Amino acid sequence: MSTKPTEAMNNKAIKYGIGVVALALVGYNSIYIQPLDQKLAENQQTVFNAKAYVDGIWNQDLAKAYQDCSDISQLIDSFNQDVNSTFEKNSHALGIGNIGYFRVKGEGIVSAVNENNVLLQVGSSRIEIETEFIFGNALRDASGLVKINDYEDTADFNSISEAMNDRIRQEVIPSFRSKVKEGDSVKFEGAIELNKVHLNLDQLEVIPFTLQISS
Amino acid sequence: MISLKKNFNIAQFQSLIALFVLCLALALLTDNFMSTDNFWNVMRQISVNVCISVGMTLVVLTAGIDLSVGSILAFCGAVTAGLLKNGLSIPSLNLFIGFTVLGAIVAGFLIGGGLGFVNGYAVTKFKVPPFVATLAMLTMARGFTMLWTKGHPITGLGGSFGFLGTGWFLGIPMPVWISGLVVITAVILTSKTRFGRYIYAIGGNENASRLSGIPINKVKIWVYSIAGLLAAVGGVLVTARLDSAQPNAGISYELDAIAAVVIGGTSLSGGRGTIWGTVLGAIIIGVLNNGLILMNVSPFWQQVIKGMVILLAVIIDKSNQKSE
């Protein structure tokens, strides 16, 4: 008679004991503690620096990639003949889908200098050089140099586009905008984004990589 | 003949028959529906809904409802992602608390269970109708999510965490393993334990249950806590699958969960229904979504069709109750 309550108490003690050990194990494997200043110093060393990365490839790999690109008039002719094969041969893309990015170059006469862009007449085609809204991933993805799988953090991958666009905004656009006028001849290298299914070749929009005025 | 009629009640198999007919129709109408890839794709997609629907089933069995599961899912996913990525900094103590994958997940689960507990407490202690209490939690948890994430996604959570959402184990996707574990645990809980019998009893007749000595408030608080915990499981799965916690994740997930519960034959007035029925309901919704996409049906029409299926399920359920 007297052993039953003792047994029950023992069982309870064993249950609680197992529970506490399990909790302690989970807790021990759940968190780690370190001084905040030490952590911040570590972060500074490990955080991906997109600007430094872009600076590193700008004059070598990226410049080389953009020198080796399609003439925009030839590209348009190629689209008019066979859209699919032109996409296959010339475009870069992150994955499956209808969007493709192309590196292009060309030379044309400035037909209008607008607030947000400069219009060029290149042969029979009208091209829009973006000078205000330098956004998106066209420069990065058209280059074909940066692969998403190389980056564990997609935010790092996206920051490369931001750094490239920043550099264009700061180094390429201001000097071009201050000098360009109607009638100038302009050489350009840059990137365009096209949708295979909704292909629109009227006034292609180029995100510039280099711009050169030869009056 | 009488005993055959007694033993074979077609109403018990309605969901299964509906699923079979749906699969047959989609196999005939589309090219890719019966492929292995598509099968696992559907299973992965429904895993999250299965988790939150199981929690919803427990709540509905007690004649309640939980509208907050979508927002709790988003908040717990965001908390898990935030702790894993950034840890907790306490500048005044010069202290940094880092979280391992296990730690971040446990924290997310605790938050989910905690918010569910608040729902249960409001429903039982303050007698707030479940619809109102969980509606309030829906907006609060969404607000907490926005505050925690500052409106931006939290990305880059690492491969070992992502494995939970995108990995495979023994040829089966991890989300399917996890949702399977949730289902089996819930089936045992509802059919083999005293707690499960209490849930059915409370939903069947709350007054009679009270008079029988069932601790109604305690059971209900547990039920809402479990629903919150399972919403957190869903949040971890969504976040791991996307490698990102989105502030607007889980919007209207509660409706899909309620739909799965209703299609699965659980009575909204409580006391009647099964976890397996809910799983079938979730599969029907997942297959329906998948089939409509494969058939290139406009997303606007998809909403209409889903609504009609839910309405039809409730009408059939009501007519079954009458005939019983």
C-alpha cells in the first residue's frame, strides 16, 4: 500500500528529469552568445561588399564583355528573321522564362535629348538611351559574368546590380548629359531586356555601359 | 441488406470519391497532370495547407474558428528568419545572441504557440467569440510581422534551413515528411487520447461536457495553442521553401485551411469530423489549384471555381446531417 505513492512520485521525477534534460539539450544547441562588438567586427569581415566586387571587375572582365557584344542593327535584323534562335544565341537569362538580356553596341545620331533619356537614330531604328532611370538587372545579367548559384544570399546577388547601376549613374551619365545635344553622333555599349513572347523592337531601351560623343 | 447499409455510409467516402473524379478528369484534360514531377509538386504545395488545416480542424471540432493562422504563419516565419539571419543584439549589455537553425525554429514555434494561447485565453476567459478574437489576432500578427521585418523580406537563410523546404529525404520532399508527421500526431491525438475525446465532446455539446467534468477552458486553450503552433510549422516551411520570409506571406491562407476542413467533412458547428478528412480536403484544393493552372484557367475564374466547390461541400454536408 505504501509503495504506490512512492512509485508514482519516482515516475513523476523521472518524467520531469527527462524533460529538463531534453530542454537543456535543445537550449544548448539553440543559441550562442558572444560580445556584440566582436560580432560586429566579424560581420564587417564577412559581409559581401558589392561595390568592391563591381570595382574589381569593371575595367577588366565587364569592359571586355561589353566590348564583345552584338551590333544593335544586326540584332534587330536577326530578330526579324528568327526570334527563337536570336534569343538562344545572344541572350543571357537567370533561369527559365521569356525574359532575355542582351549586350548591344551601336552608333547613332541624337534626335532628341529628353528629361529621362536620349533618343538616337541608328540606321532605320530609333534607340532610347536611358539616362535617368538606371534600374534593374540588365547590366549584370546581360554581362553573363555573375551567376546566381555562386551566391548563398540573393540579397548579395541583387546588390551587384545596385552597385553597377550606381556606378553608371555616377560616372557615365553626368558627363554625357552635360555635353550631349541634338545632332551629335554617339557611340554606345549597353544592355537591353526583351520579352520573347511580347517582343517589341520599336525604340529599344538601352541601359548604357559606355557612352561616347563624337560631334 | 440493412447491415450493409449500416456499415457502408457513402457520406464517409464523399471526399475520396470527389478526389478520384477530379484526378480522373484532370488526367484526361491535361497532358502533365499524371507526371511524377507534378505529383510531388502538388504534394509540396499542399504541405503548408495540411499543417495549418490540421490545427484548424481541432479548433473547428470544438465549434470554434481561427482566422489568424495566415498572419501567425507570416510572423513566425519572419521571426525564425530574422533570428537565424541577424540574431538578437543587446547593445546596452554589449551582448549578441545568435540562433542556430534549431534555435530559430524553436523560437518561431514558441511564438506561434504563444499567439494561439492568447487566442484561446481570449475565447475562454473573456468569452470573446472565436471569430472576433482570432480576427483581432489576424491584424495584430500581421502588424507584428511588418514591425519585425520593417516591410522588407528577410532573405539568405542558408542551405541547412532551406533543406526543410526544398530538400528530399528517401525520395520524398521534406515538407511532405513534416506535414505527414503533423498529420499522424494529430490523428493519434484525436483518436487515441483522452484529450482528443474531450475535443469532440466539447464540440458536440459544450454544456453536457462541462457537466461531465471536462476542463473546457483548458482544452480550448490547448487547441488554439496547437493551431498557432501548427501555423508556425507552416511558416517555417514557407520560409524555408522560398529562402525568404515575406511580410505578406500567408495572406488568405486561413480561408484555404477552412475550405480544406469543410471539404473534408468537418462540421462547422463542431463535434464531427476527422483529420484524414481534412487531409483529403487539402489534397482536393491542391489538386484543383494545380489542375486549373495546368488548364490555363484565368486566376479570376480559379477563385470563382474554388468558392463554388466550398459552397457545394457545405451543401452536401448539410444534407448529410439532415439525412442522419
